[in-house]
Amino acid sequence: MANSGYDQRSQVLNGVSSLLCETRSAMNGIMSHHVLTPGMLVRHPQYPEWGIGQVQSRIGEMVTVNFVETGKQVINGSKVSLVIVYEE
């Protein structure tokens, strides 16, 4: 019972740490895949030759993007941080 307060504080600190990491990434133009919604424009950081892609769907970790040069690609968002394109 004495540890339950410690466990709650630990969970809160882990949540704050996660939020700070996502905020830091967002400030660099790279966002967590959890913010991606259909219609958003993105680039793949490792394959710039794919061009701009439009997010078609996100189910769990998997993001489906239709890229100009390569067509539909299914990307594991927990492994690849897609770069959001704000204006082109």
C-alpha cells in the first residue's frame, strides 16, 4: 500500500516525459504519428525522392500514405517520424 503513491507519481512523471518528447519533436517539424489524420501532407525523412504524400489513414501504429512518386505506402509510425508539410 505504501508504494501506490510512488507508483502514481511515477506514472505522472512518465506521462510528462512522453509529452515533452512529443513537444520537442513537434518543434523540429517532426510529429508523433498519433497526430496524423487523413488529408495531412507529409514527407518521408529517409526517402525524399518519394515526394510529398497525403495521409490516407492511421490505424494504431500503421500510417497509409499516398506519395506522388511511389504511390501508396504503409509505414510503421512508431519506427518512422514522418515530416509534416505545412506549405509547398
